[in-house]
Amino acid sequence: MICEECESNEAEKSVIIDGEVKHLCSKCALVTGGVIVEKPSQHQVDESKRMWKVKEILTRSAGLPLNKSIEISKNKTITLDDLRQVNKDKKSSYLLHAENRIKREAAVERNDAEKIVDEAKDIKDEIELIDE
Ligand SMILES: [Zn+2]
């Protein structure tokens, strides 16, 4: 296929640029900075075709990694509340992360504000020196 940018005969990538899909060679695909649409690997194609077990569907919808099995005792069945609890735990961990990030950013801003105040004081001192 012909590259839509440089017209070389090596267009092998589909790239999304400004909402349009263009066929580009790998060099142009990198230079344009668009989103390169990668072909799925054979493994991904196989995964999409296979039938999912109920347990896997539930595990996925709960946002848990597939390879990590949930520990459930034999006489306990999974309920929606169990899944909700998992989501709740996840949400609170997200909230904690967000809170920490805001605190870090606030600390940086406070630091900047202190620097600006210090600079203002220095400027004021310099002006007073000139006035004297
Ligand atoms: Zn090209």
C-alpha cells in the first residue's frame, strides 16, 4: 500500500490523525505522532474467539486479574455484594491515591508561593536600598 504522507510503497500502519485513519509507512507513522492502530496478536485473536467461563466473566467485571483466583470457601457462593465490596475497596484505594496526589501538588504550590513571597521581600529590600 502507498504511504499517504511520503508516497513510498511501504505503508503498513493504520494511524489515527485528527480523527481520520491514514495508511502510513512506519517512519511517517512515528513522525506524525498519531495513534498507531496495532493489529492484534494471534494470542489476542484466539482469546477473543474463545468462550468465557462464568467465573472468568465475573472476575473480569469485578476488575480482578484473571490469573489470580478468588479465595472462596466451599460453602460460600459469590454474591453481588462480594463483587460490590471488591469495587468499593478498589475505589477507596483510588481515592487514597488521588488524595496523596492532591497533597503532593498542594505542597509544590505552597513551596512556589513561599518562593514568590521571598522574592517579593528581596525586591522590596532592594527598592528600599535605592530610596535611601
Ligand atoms: Zn511514509
